[in-house]
Amino acid sequence: MAVENRIIDEIEIRKAIQQFHPDGELFEARIIPKDKRKPASGYFRDAETLIEAFKKYDLRGANIYMTIQQIDDALFSRQQSEHFVAGANSTNDNEVIGYKWLFVDLDPVRPTGISSTDEELKKAFELAKKVLVYMEGLGFEKPIKGISGNGAHLQYRINIRNTRENKELVEKCLKALSMLFDTEAVQIDTTNFNPSRVCKLYGSLAQKGSNTKERPHRMSHLITELTDAKVTDRTYLEKLAAVLPEEPAQKPTKYNNYGAQQFDIREWMSRYGLKYREASYKDGTKFVLDECPFDSSHKAPDSMITLSSSGAVGFKCLHNSCSEYHWKDLRLKFEPDAYEYNDTDRRIEDGWAKHNKEKTEKAEALAVKEEEIPTFETASMILNREEPDPEYIKTGIIKIDKKLNGLEKGKISVISGLRASAKSTLLSEIMLNAVESNNVVVAYSGELSDKSFLNWMTRQAAGKTKVEKSAKYENFYYVRHEDQEKIATWLGERFWLYNNTKRLQLKEFLEGMEQKCNAVHADLMIIDNMMALDVASQNRTNEFDAQTRFMWALKGIAQRTNTHVILVAHPRKANGFLRLDDIAGSGNIGNIIDNCFIVHRNNNDFQRLSKDMFGWKDDYWLFTNGCTNVVEIAKDREHGTCDEFIDLYFEPETKRLKNYKAENVLYGWDEWIYPAEDIWEDVK
């Protein structure tokens, strides 16, 4: 990079002040002289006054910084108001009102007091790219990107008060990033958690050491500007902070054999054949695994086991598909009895590896001809009859998958709920999660056109960082065409939608659905909804009998095709809290189905009626945790679960129902390893 001759760039300074301190917001600028004695401080409200103050000060060899958080407006009354005073009191932590930015500073490792080389700076931006993609995968909004002159900056807009709790939260966030991304060449500055910490004033020259060709002085500047930078919600900060192993709960104590002081993580990895490369980070040691134990396609350096200086052990894979796995999950994978004291916490899975193998043809040997089925059986005949193990489809709703182990193939479920309760939203999400697990879905929508159905599904698949807000229409969001094409390619032949412009008789419709399920070896069949098919009139019989026959027909299809069928059925007019018996049709529907899920909006009516029904009080957890929707498991034939309520959180931009507020699922078309923009190209 070329050596800079100017010490300040007025245009860049104006951009920086407008970005970080618009509308006359107070900030402190600080000049650290070459000899570092008596730093000069000044308080300003605009860029022009600051630039004029610089003209009265000798800036040769000096480095210039600014506060970036919201400071107490009363500080403007200090002696250094609108000019610089050497040795004056500068801003301390107690004088900061709140955090506006999460300041991620990636600095090349080098001797103190010298500038970085071009190669060192390039490595900082290569690592910044990885951090950028990881943070996007977590759900963070887009950051402001900058160059300090010697390293890379990512500034994430946040809005939290300056409290002890929030100070610790920001510190944990930076330590988590340090743990995940620090290398021998570049490290993330974990000291930037205190609210009064200053940042390089963009538009000023970084003057560390001598200005040489190999290690030049460079002008700091913003790489991107976001005048309307979106605020990342606090829940995402908590999600990032939670990556750090907890003390002492995450210590790898095997309660039935030995204590923590006897645990040797290196011996443990050797015992189970985990190959790794050992590296250090600021608070301990990390063991970068050759491949992720949960998905062998995730190669180094994407997964790691960490050992903090206190002895706490953690596990992390950077891929979204492994985001829910922690140290305890890894321990149980190899030692199922490691936590026998708390079996209920054990992950209920039908396998630890992600289901990423394509479906094979169903084994003909398992097919039994009807004439070969005996009319009566002895207990021994039943016991010795060979049957395949049950297969389950994960819904992506964590609590449903834990309670039911997912949706069992060959069975039938009904989803019901009042109008606008998010039934179709839930269905679309289940379909996406099925495709993500490499299942094939055949669907029918009687209410939406094929274009509208796909647009809805595409928004859910895109996620919050890929959904754009329309500048023309309020509360209108869209997905860019290039991303729509990627999603369509990813769905491929694992998703088939019935063309509802083809008006067939009910018998032909059911035959067509069954034929398609057989042809593509479908795992999941969706019908949204029974009312759109006008079952009664097409059967030319009374409504209840027609719906009963229709349900038995669907159950037969589920069994013959080894497909799980989900049917949406609207409720009859209910006088109280919606129950299983309120679903349209006769009581036979409730008898025929294997599972029933009722979707509720968590509104005043739901809370009032549920209090009457169950005796819940105002402080009941569903009323106080901020969830927008509730899914009730009203029937579960296999496990007997009923009256089980699951909290979900609706995200308007994506139309997703999230398991928790900070959830940000990345589907296969948009895994974190997809390349982000090359920041280094912007720097050069």
C-alpha cells in the first residue's frame, strides 16, 4: 500500500462523525502524541469544529481516537469543550450512558509500536471475512466495516444501556469471537468491552513506529457506510456470549467415575480417535479438529474443542447445521452414560450425524402381499415378525422433535387453529426443515397460487440477512432474484407442489398424490387444507361421513407409501378454548389421526380462555416470555403426550416461527461457508 503524506482526511472524518455521532451527538476526540505523554482531549458535536481544532495542534507522529458510545451530555461543560487540552480529564466508564456499537477489532500480531505489513493487514481482513459470515449466520445485522490503518474493524450497531450486566455481556461476546477466530497471525481485541474505550478516528493517519516501505503509515477510513444501520437485538448478543463454556457447569466431570481434576481432555480425544491441531487463544487452548464429529464434511478449522484457563471445556462447530451441539452433546456421543445423573437432558436423536444421504428405493423384501397376512397371530408370531425400524422426519420445532422424536413415517397428523394463527406458516417451515434433512416433500395448497406459495416459502428459506425491505411499500419484504434462484436450485426435486389450477375430482386428486409420492419416494405429504378440497360435495354424501372416508384414504396412502401425511383442518366454531373435538368433522377425525397440533396466537383471547380452561395465572410463563405463537400437542398416539404447549416467536421479515428469539437458521443453500464479499478487495 502507498505511504500516506496527509495526517487527516477531512472528507473521511466528516463521514465518520456522521456515521457514529449524527445530529450533534456529543463525542470525545483524543490525541495520543508520539511520546505518549499527556494525551490531549476535546469534546465536540460536529466534524467542522473538530477539524478546525486539529489545525491548531501539532499532529506529527500522533495517533487520533474517538469515543463511539453514547456519553453523558454534561461532559460538554468540561474545559476542553470544542478544543484540545493536554492532560485534561477524559471520559470514563461511569460517564457513558449506553452502548451503541459492538466494536470488533482484528489486529495483526506484531511487536509493539510498529505498523503492520501489507501481508499482515491482508490476513486481518481475511479473518474479518470469516467473522463477518459467522455473525451473519448468528443473526447479526450488517456491520460498518473499516480499516484502522493496521487492522480490520467490524462495528455492529447495538442499543443497550451501560450496566454491569451489559458490560459483562459485551466482554463475553468479544471473548467468544477471540476463542473462535484468533490465529497465530491475527487476534481480536478483547479489551474493547469497556464503554469508554476509544476507537481510531477514521480519516486520521495511523502513525505507529517509523514510516517505512515495508511497514507504512496508512490512513484509516470507513470501507462501508450504513447511515441507517440496523440495530442487532440484545438476544443475539446473548446468543454469541453463550458460545463461551460456562463455569463450572461445562466442566467435563464424569459423575459416575471420576472428578474434574482427573479429566484429561487430550487423553479423552486420543481415546476416541479425534484428530486435532492445538492452538492458543487469549483465555486458554483450542483444539482445532480435523473434521466435525457430527458432520465429517465440516473440515478444519471449522470445529473445535476449547479448554479455558479455568478448566471449562466447550465445543463449537461454526456451521449452522451443527449450531445446537455443545460440549455435553459431544461427550454423550462417545459416552452415553457420562451424565447419568440427568438422563432427561439427554438429546433425543435417531442418530448423531446429520441425515445427508439421498433416499434409496424402498426395500421390496419388506413388502407383504395382502393375501399373506394372517387373520390371527400368536404372541410369538408378532414378536418374531421382521419390521423395519421406525423412520422420523424432524420438524425443526425443537420441543416437538424432543417429545415425539419428529414425525413418524407411515402416520398422519392434523394441524388446526383459528384463522391467522400461523398454520400455513408452521407448515411451510416444517417442509423447509424436511428438505434440509434431505427428505422429499409433496404438497398441495388449496388457498395460495403456486407463485404466492413459493414466495412465502422463499422468504422463510432466505432468513433475516437475505430479506430486503421495500423502499416503496411499508412492511413489504422481498428476496433478491439471484437468491430466489439459489433457493429453487437447493429445493430441487426434493420439493413438489401440486398445480392447483388443475381441477380434478377428489378420487383423481388422491390417486395423483399417491402416484407422485411413490414416483419420487416422498417422505412427507402436505395437504393445506381439507376445506379447499370440498370433500363433502365431491362425495355426494353428508359432511361427516365424507370427511371420515377421506381421512381413512389419507391414512392408507401414508401406510402404502411410507410417507407422513399432514392435513390442515379448520376448526368448527368453538365457544371456548380450542380443543381437539372442535376440529371440523366428526369425532372420527380425532380417532383416526396419530398426532394433532393446534396453533394459537398468543393474544388476549388465548390468555383469557386458557386461564379459564387450565387455571393459569397472569404470571404463567407463556404470558410473560414474549412468545407470539403457541403450538399445542393435542394428541400423540405413540407417546401419550397431550396438553403440551410450545412457545414460538414470529419474525415478520421472514415469516418464520422461531424456537427462541435469537434463532437464525441457515438452510443448505446459504450455509455460512458461502463466500461473502471480499473486504480486502475494497481495502486495496
